[in-house]
Amino acid sequence: MYKMDMKKILLLLIISLTLIGGGWGYIDTTGNWVIEPQFDDAGNFSGKLAVVRIGYQYRYINKKGKIAINSKFDDAMPFSEGLAATEKDYKNGYIDKKGKWIIKPNFDYASDFSEGLASVKIIDKYRLIDKSGKWVNSMQFDYVGKFSEGMAIARKYDKYGYINKTGNWVIEPRFDDIGSFSEGLASAKIDGKYGYIDKTGNWVIEPHFFYAWDFSEGLARVKISEWKNGIFVYIDKTGKRAIRARFRDAGDFSEGLAKVMGPIWKRSKYGYIDKTGKWIIKPQFDRAWDFSEGVAKVKMGQQYGYFSKNGMWVCKPKFLEARDFSEGLAAVEILY
């Protein structure tokens, strides 16, 4: 009898939560509502428009929360360089901010535009297109990423290299894994270890790290141990340790600060350090994200909030889910 009652209670609780649901809206950097929670999902603003989900369909709204494009889509991406990749009837194409199809939906996958080009997929092969939808060349790849500093990651079989904006190989595919070029260098993996290469494919920092991330604001985080919780340090572009401390987890530098969890010898919280390794915001968060527009998303317990660079709460944790600030607004979810 007791077991049956508990099952009924749990079922009613699940039904209640489903009926109540969560609602997404947008707040500003003071924590005030700009667009009241009303959507089933919501993304970042890009080009003054944001993707939201209403039921099972995706729409674009403006910063007043009004529908900006009448068309409805099965899936939709943020605008990038004036165009947005959208899906209709299982095929992907590109629209402009009026909702007009600039490149008709003929692809199985379509990436964002970056540096004037996008990668699209037909069946299992990727090719490059320009903003008119024309093929850049006849080359086909097993994967193509976004362009950064004039080059894009591309894969041939199980090896990675880089192509230029004419769609030709500039660094032949010989790596097991690679990152995008950032500040003139890219992480690359060979024989189980990561290092950094320049745009000619030559090693600038020899591969001896267990993992390596992109350079950001002159520093890069690397993992120097196979320990499951990791040991992270920061290096400069010569490969030398830039910050003496070692951390259990670390993020990229953004707006002069980086989230870190440390020290490595005990369970800790997340805080933020500057490029000298000094704690600017003391460890106090269960999770933390990069700063964006002077504000960082953080998590305490099961709730999300926002913290400023001056060490003050913009909005104390109270959201079910939250996204980074973009163009002055952040999408957040509350229970209603």
C-alpha cells in the first residue's frame, strides 16, 4: 500500500512539473526582465535577432520579444555574417533577416558562415559554399569546421589538416586531432600528445601535453596529467608556464579573467584569476563560465545566476538554466 501511494505521488509530481513547465525569457545586465519568460527554449542574440522555440517550431524574435520573421522552422541557428542556417523538412539552407531563402534548403547539414564561407554536407561529404550558394571548388571532405584566421579544420579519413579559403589543403592531414587557429597558433595532436603548430604546420611548442586548448589573450590552458580530474596549467606562446599554480579545472582567459578550480590537492570551488594567477574573485561557485560583456554565468547548487567582474552579484542564483550575455541580454529559464 505504501509503495503504491509513493508511486502515485511521484507520478502526480512528474505530471505537475510537466504541466507547469519552464519558461525562457531575457534579462539585461542589471538582472531586470526585458522579455518576460514565455518561450520553450531561447538562444543568444546575434545580429539583433535570437532563435526561440515555441512548441516544436523555431522562430526568430527581436529585442522587444516580438516575432521578427514570420516563417517557422524545424531547427534554426543564430545569424552569422547576415545569414542563418535553418532546417525545413529535414533539409538545411540559409535565410536573410527578412526570412527570405538566400540559399535554398538542399543540404543535410549547414554550418554558420565564417569569413564569408560555410561548410555544407550532402550525404556523408562536406563541401564549401560562398554566400551566393556557389561551390568554392570541387573538393570534398569528411569534415570541415569554421574558418579562423583564414584557415579551417578539415578531415580526410581519420586525419586532420587545414584548408584555405580556396578550399585547398595548406597543411596536409596528418594529425590525430587539431584546434582552430587562434593568435597565430593551433593545438595539434600526434602520437597521443598535444603541442602547437604555426600556419606552415611546423611545431612551435613540441607535443608533450595530454590535452591543449586554443590561445586566448596570449595564454593557453593545457592538461599535464592523465589524472581523471586533470592537472591544468597556463602557458605562453613559447610553451613556458605563465602561471605557477596548478588547477583541477581551468577555462580560457576572457576579458582578462579565467575561471579555475583549485588547488589540485583538495576538493574546491570555482573562482576567477587574472594573468598573474592572483585570485580576483575567490572560489565560491559550483560551476562557472567565461566572462562575456562584463558578466559571468555561475551555478550554485542547482540554480544559475550572474556575477560581475567587480565581485558583485548581478543576479543571484535562481534560474533553472541560463545562457551567456550577448548583445546586452541573456536568455534564462524559470519555473512557472
